[in-house]
Amino acid sequence: MRRPLQLLVAMAIAPSLVVGLGGCSGGDSQSGSTQSGSTSQSASTASSMASTGSGHASIESTLNLANNENQEWTYSTDADAWVLSIVSAVAYPELPDQQGVSVCVPGAYVTGIDTNGDGTADVTSNDAQAAVKGSLVIDFAAQITSPNGQVYTAATAPVILNTGAAGYGSQNNSPASTTYAADGYINVACGNRGKQDTATDSSGATYHTGDAPSCLVDQKNAARFVKYNILLGNLPGSVDYVVSTGGSGGATHATMFAATDSATYASYDDMVAAYKADIAGIEAGDEYGNNIVSLYNPLNYIGAEGTEDPVWTRIVMGASEGDISMFASLNLEIAWFNAGVDAVIEWQWDGGHVPSEVLGDSFSLYVDEMYGTYVDGAKTVTKSAATPQTTNGTETEATGVDISNWVDATDLSHVSFTLADAAAYRTAGASKSIPGFDVIDCGQEDYVFGNSEADARHWDTFVLEALEKHADVLEPLFNTD
């Protein structure tokens, strides 16, 4: 019996800074920061209720989609798909506009919408003129054959989670896209809190909520909501086959979404408490412990005891992200290999951020290939062979003058440059400045580690060490052209 899939497709990732905190497998997750206004009361209510059996029951009832009288489904004729209106992924959201979830379901899996609670379809795709309030009536006998030939049902369809979070920023809730309906996938869109988010406390003062690890927590909560409602029969799809995908900052979250998970803790609070206990002897201070940088490192989770690694991971890196991110991605690949994960890292060397040939229309092919490889009884899907280029000839070996020895890379007699020249060359056209992530004048990653007192904070001990150790060389370059 093959183990369930937890899949990852991380697009254009720069994994020198890779996000992290563990999964949320039960209870209602809170960010840990001071709540605002009525939210503060909701948070304290959630905390007191969660300590009791009735608290858990209340949360489960709230997250049960069948109990949500405001759920609406809109039918897309062009895509033959039903899209769920945005609903809250948690019982007690801190920022409701960023903690919601929407789901797109292929029309073949849906008989219609039950509007009166009797379990039968009252509105079907043939007569749905606008958004319909009610619950899905699922057709578990229906099948969809993807364009690649893979066959799915309402019980076996993979769930696609789009992590978004570009630049580690917040993302407002949005309806799920119909992009993957023809492939037979269940597509999930979610909002998330992020860097530089603010809220208002009970006195009316504005404060920064901080990011780590609320962005990942919200994505985990969205997945938990969907999987919970699949188990309840409210949504089609398989809880065993989940694919996380995103680009740039979203790709780091896709990585951590797949790499972090623990069934040890019943709630987010339990998990944070465990982390606090582990790091209390090292550093202490903020809500999650001052060593939250280590929680952002997937290498601390891949293959670690108590976490479940994904089965298959693919990362596509644009070389324009820089040398450091290249080496970091290779370290990530080695960690996946050591953990027994089928890992592939691909690079594009011509400077483009997103390789169109690789990513243009191949996401569904990746998913179908993974599904066919690791799911018992699934169809094996392979990519069609490339068509050889014949316009400019069919030679397979190079001809002409060999100029490989034109330059001797070991001869340094005619090579000289200053540190300033090297820095200028390194940063010319680069997408990130030196030192890359913890930027001296604060870059986007520094805002990730902000808290309620400081919007951005420096966090990289290696950068600090370099600045101190090489002060005699670097100080003359400070604030010079």
C-alpha cells in the first residue's frame, strides 16, 4: 500500500530564506498577537472555550460547511465548475478579510445544489442563473479524464492549494479559480495575513500584527478546513492527495506547507507551546520565541522526527535569483533526498524569472505524473517526447573551431578587481541586493520578522558576524558610490 501523497510544486523559489512553522491539525488557530476590538473578545472566548470539550465541539460545528447558511455556489458555464463563495477558514479570525477560503469543484462531480436541506438537488447547472445558497449534492460515481489521460472521481481528485503570499505579504480572500476544473482537480484559494499588517487594539491604537508564522498558519487552516469538510462529505476530493503550489514568496510557503506537519499537537496553541519549551533555554522574548528564524528554515523540518515529508517535490529556480539561492536550493534538494523524497530541482539559466517552457502549461502534467506514479491503480502518465529541431540541421555533435581553451581560468596574472567592483558586478541586474535577504536598510524579509513593537527587525546572525569581522574592509565602503 503506497502512503498518501503530500505533494509540492514550488515555482521560482529563492530558498535561502524558507518559511516555517509546523502544521495545524486540530483546534482553531490563533496568531498569538494581541487581538483588536471585538476580535480581542473573540480570541479570549476561543481560548477559554478551546480548553473544554464544548469549545472543540463549537469550533467543529462552526467549521462544518453544512452549518453555514451563507454558503453560496456560483456555476461557470464556460468551465463547467461550481465555485464556493468566500467563507471563514477559522472560527475566530483576527483579520477576516485575509482568513477566508474558497473552493472550485468540477461540474462533473456535482449533481446540483440542495437549497432546503433534504439532500436532493434543487438547482442544477442547467438552471443556475446566479449564486445559489445551499450545499453541494456530490456525484461520487462520476469520472473525469484529464487532458493527460489520468482518471479521477469525486473521492480521488487531488486538492490544489495555491499559496500566493508574494513577497511574504498579506493576501485578501478571493474566489477560487476555475483553472483546473478540466483536469478534475479541486482548486483552493485562500487569504493570509502577512508582513506589515496592522490592527487596532481595544484603546484604538494601531499596532503591527507581525508575520511569522501567521501566513503559513492561515494556509494550513485553509487546507484543514477543506480536508475537514471532505471528510464530512460536504466537499468532493481526497484528503490524501494534496498539492501545494506558488511562485516566489508563495513558493517558499508551498515548500513549508509540504515540509511542516505534525499530528503530535491537537491545536496551534499546543504546537507553539512546544516550540516555546524547546527554545526557552536559547532565546526568549516575543510571542514565538526570539529564535523564530530557525522556525523559518525548512532544513530543520525535512526528515525530522514527528513530521511527515511529502512524497514528490519539484522546484523550478530562475538563475536571476542569485548564487546564494542556487546553493540553498541544492541544500534543500539534498535534504529531500536524505529524507527519501523524490525531489527534482530545475534551473533556467537565461535570466528569466519564470521558465515559460517548463511552467507554461505543464502543472497539470506534473500532478497527473505524480498521481500515476504513487497512487495504486492510477494510470501512468508520461510527457510526450520532444520533437527534434530540423530547420537548422540535425547534427548531434559540435563542429567547427574549438575555442574552449581561449581563456585560461587559472591564470590570474591579468585579473584584478576591488571589493567594490565585485559587489557592483554581483548586484548588477540581480533581483536581490547584498546581503540578499536581511538587507541593511530593511528588505521585505525583515518585515516578516516584525512584531507589535517594531515593523521590521534584522535577524541574520551571519550578516552581523560578517559586518563585525570585516569592519576594517567594509567601513570605508559605507555610504560610498
